[in-house]
Amino acid sequence: EEDAGNNRSEAITYVVATSRLRPLSPLPYSRVRPDSAILVVLSPSLDRIDQSLIVQIDTVADFSGPAKVTWSSIPISPVATVLSITGAIIGLDIPHYWRARVVSGADSTPWVAGVFTPSLLASRSWIQSSVHFGMNSISAGLRVDQGLTFDDRPIPVELYSAGFSDGLDASITLSGDGVGQGFITRGYNIALVNELTGDLEGFSAFSIYSDAADTTMAEPLIRFLEGIQPGRRVLVAIADEGGKNKTERLNKAFESIGSAKIRTLAFRGSWAISGWKGAAIGSAREAISASGAGAIRLYDTLAVSPIEATMESPWIGPVSRWHTLRAELQDTGSGSSIDVSIVRKWAGGMIDTVHNAQLSPETLATLLPAQVTDVKLLARFSRPQWGMSPKLLEWSADFTGLPEIGGSVTQFSIDKDSVNVGELFNIQFPVTNAGFARVDTVPYAITLRSMTGVHASTGSIFGLDPLGTDTIIAQVTTAGLRGPATLEVLLDPDGTIRGYERGNELFRHAVFVFPDTVQPAFAVTVDGKSIVSGDYISAQPEIRVQITDDGAVPIASPSNVLLRIDGRPVTLGTATPDSLFESRWNEKAAFATFRPKLSNGAHTLGIQVTDGSGNPADTAEYVLDFRVEETTRLLNVINYPNPFEDGTQVTFELTGMSTPLEARFRVFTVAGRKIHDFRIPGGNLRIGFNSFGWDGHDAQGDDIANGVYLGHLSVVTAQGTNEAILKLAKAR
């Protein structure tokens, strides 16, 4: 035995986790080129860092050959391992047996094994010839001889018979093996031999002797002889005595196996015959002697010539596409034939049989459509009695195997194991096709599941070639989830891709989602400005609520904002400008805009806000009171500070139905001299509270002197001009 160690191996790891060690290549009974022989096995997930692969190759099935090659301690991971076995080829056109298992400490998986044949001939996915036929299920009557043929062979027979005075004994020997169980020392000892297979089918013994004459003693023997099937070989030898109580029916029964001397058998004589049921009288070999004349030894040769036999192949497959199916037969001669039937296993599990299939390229598509995943071949040999034997030289199939889609949890990549609710998990998951057929589309489903909810998404990988790898890159949201969660990636969720293993497509990873405890905040503006309770507003205001939240869950629904005007709910949508909800999660904000038509008088706005995680801004409703007055009035005109040093702020409230067009503010001395005059455009004014500042300088930009001044404010609306006078005091 040679230990190849790691020096003669080439190990490549592919991402296909499975529950057991499964061979993919070489295909069973394949014929491969010696320079491209590789071993591919799907490796089980042992979850141990000390696991390794052991591989052995030999030309002896029990791996006891002197040229056996062993690879030990091949590093593996829970994936498909590819090993070049070119260096283990011991000879060409002879079967090579291989086996492999995973060892991890004191534990190991069972051996997985296969057989292939290195050859310089054309490669075949599956092929059997003389060297393989003996591994199949073969009925009696066939033998391997440069192919498979009928087992025509001679069987030497020796019969010994000794009457009472000549030894009191009998024996029957087939091919040197004695047949003696159940024989008696007095009477007829009989062996039945199958004329087609040469197999001993049974033996019986009968005594017809009685002290007083009694012809009924022969009846059991007669019934036995009459019940023998035509053609069956019958061997008979008498021990001690067989003549007394012999009847005419018994004579005729023995004549039916070819005896011409049974009628001359006397009391305690010796007699033996090698005949067959249905033989003509006198055609069988037999010998007889009188009592005291000596024992008999009769020699004969049985010519076994089977006329029917079968051989059944193992299952071939599974397969994604069939290319050829052949059976090479030798000239069979007149009346001899080998009919090949195909047992088909369909993708849905149904099994049927096509009898006497005509194997040709023209019939292949009909015999083996794409839905047929596996086949078994059944050869039925037949010929006339003593006819020429047909011969099956080889049968073979070429096909494309299945794809094998899978991934390994050890190569599953996630950017973090825990996040705050609303944040994303970023995952990368390599997916490999370790099989033989290209897969155009590999669908997948990603599910994040916790006790509080489920998020699911789907996607696809396109164009995955044999031994090719592509990577799923995805983001998984956690909105609405919290606590321990399980992230699942399921390849081919609908099971539409036929592969070798089911169970290496689902992968799970434990994660944690922290809850969102941050309260949102909001601000209310009316016509673009903040107000306080009691303010006047316009009859058709734009009320806008801005919600901000530092949590990771978007405020994405109008249901996060509950508005009430005078106790009546306001319905927000995403398309109506007068009651509009907008989510701007890139700004971590949302907006609710409402444009009511209000009547004259006092009104109340109620607001309740929650974020995407359900956290409220406050446990109680926020209430804002305001008034609408139809008459245009200028109210509460004041300035502060007053007196002032460097400047003052003028504030006022405006009521009415019309938007201000302009405001003008002029400053006079008590003597009536105008020292300052400026205008405020209507875009900076609104119904309700307004303010503007004056820096305490005159029109030339100079500081005014200390003293009292008069301020004149006028506001122009569509209904006219409203004016107010206020006293301003400068003191420094």
C-alpha cells in the first residue's frame, strides 16, 4: 500500500453543505480519461475544526490490493471537496474502486464508495462490460465470458447402487459433491436437477418394501414421478431393495424418464438411472444387476443448456438530460435474442417499464424525455433448446447529471449580529453549483423572523454554471421586529431545481433586534410660522406638522399622525395636497400638511404623533387653540424692549379674511419730524401674529438721541388700511 499523504492531492473546496457525505464524481460505472479523473464528494457539516477526509483507491473491491493508494488528512470544510486522483490510476480498462469518509477526532462518517474505469477510449457517463456484469443482479443460467452469455456447461454425475447382498447403500454425486441428505438405506433415492441451470432442485427417498405384498406402498413414489416437470433431469439409485410391490404404473412412471430396464428389476437387485422427464424409453443411461451380482457405479454427463435468463442493472441517474443509451450485442443466430427493457423513474416518482425497447438516437427522445430522471436496464436472454447463445458485450449511457445548488453557513457573511430596530442587516452568501448542469435561474427567499413579526424578500441568481459560484448580496430590514430573531436564506424555495440533495438549501443565523425607545418630536407651523395658543390665524391656513425621530424605523404611514380640528379627525393621504402626508426618511422626518376652511370664532387643533416603532411623542394629546376673525383689525401693537438702547421689536396681530399686501412703519419725533420710514412686503406678513425689528437708527443710519418718539404702523389689505400709533422711548 502506498500512502499518498497530501503530496499527490489537489483539494478545492466548493460551497455545498449537506447532511451526509455524498459522492458526485466519478459517476458510478463511468469510463473516464486518466488525465482528467477527479473525485467530488459533498461533505457533511460536522461543525468540528479537526475534520479531514480520507480517500482510498484500489483495483480490488475489498481494498486489499498491494497497489492501494490512500490519501489521509485531506483538509475539508462543510462543502464539496474536489480531489485530483490522476496519480492513483493503477492501470487502464480495469475497474478502480474508491471510497471516502470524513474523520473528526474519534468520530467518522460511514464510507461512501464507487467504481469507475480509467480508459483512453471515449468517456462514458455510465458503462458496463464483462468486468462489471458480475456486480449486477443476474439470474441463474448466465455467465461472464468476454461478455454475458448463456452458461452452457457439462455437469459430471456419478450414481452408486448396492442391493441387499451387495452393500445396502446408494449415493448420487453432482460435480464431485455428494447428494445424501434425507436418503434412506432401503428404496429409491432420487435427485432432481434443473436442466437449464444445472442447479439441484431437490431430493427425495421412497421405500416400497413391506413383508406382505402391498402394492399401495408404491403410490407415493408414483405420484412423485408423475408430478415431475417435463425436461427436468432425474437421477435415481436404489439401496437394499426396490423390486417388491413394484406395479405396472410404477414401471411406466420410470419409463417416462427413459428407462428400458425397470421391468427386469428383481427383489433386492441394484439399479441406477440418469434420465429426464419425457425421455424416450431406452434413451437414458442406466445400469442394473441382480442381487449378489455386485454393486453398480453409473457415470454420466448432464449438458446444461439454459433457454431463458435475465440481468438487471443498478439504477442509472439521476439525470437532467439523456444523450445516448446503447446495448452492444453479438450476432445471436436464428431464434436467439436479447431483449432490453427500460425501467423508467419519472420526476414525480412514478415507475414504468418499456419492454423490448428499441435503442437508437431516433427513439431516445421518446423513450427518455426530460421528465425521466433515472433508468434501470433489464436484459432478457432467450433461445430455443440447444440453440446458439446470444451475447451482451456492453451497455452504456451518456447523460448530463443534475445541478447541485447549495451554500455553506460557514461562508455566510453578516455585517453585525445585533442592530437597533429599523436598521438593516447586510448579508453576503456565496451559492455554488457543485453539480453537472447549468442552472439559468436560482431563486431564493430571505426571511427575518421574530416573535413580533416577519420580514420576507425574494430574489434570484442568474446563470450558474457547473462548479461556478455567485453571491447573494442583500439588505434585510428590521422594522417592527424586536428581540431574538432568526435570519433564514432558502435557495429554490419552490423546489423547482432537481438536484442530488434536499436539505443543503436552507441556512439560518441567529440575530438580535434591540427595540426603539426614542420618542419622536414634532413642531407645528401655521402659514409657515409658529404660533401659540390664543393666536389669530387666517380662515384658510396651511397647518403643517413636522415630525422628527432619531430611531431607525421610518415614519412611513399617515397613521403615525392623528390630527383633530375642533374634535373632528382629519384624514391624511399621500396624494391630496389639502391633507397630505409625506415621509422623508432620508431626512429622518415626516410631514403632515392640512389646509382647512375655518369659520369665524375660536378653534382647537389636537395632535398625537407616534414613530415607526409605535413610540408616542407624548402620552397626552397636544392641543393648540386659535381664533379666526372676519373683520380686519390691527390688534396688540407693542414694541419691546421699551425703553430700548440699541433697537426694539415691534409686534402686532392682524385679523381678517385677506392676506396682508404690505406694512409700512414710520418713526416721528414728538415735533412731527419723520426720521425713519421702511416697508414690509406682504410675503413677510400673515393673518395672526407678526413682528419686525427696528435698530434705532434714522434714515441716514445714525443713532437717534435719547427721548420719546412716535411710531406709525399701517397695514394694507384688500379691504383697506389699518393703522396704529405707539410710543417709543430711547434711553441709554
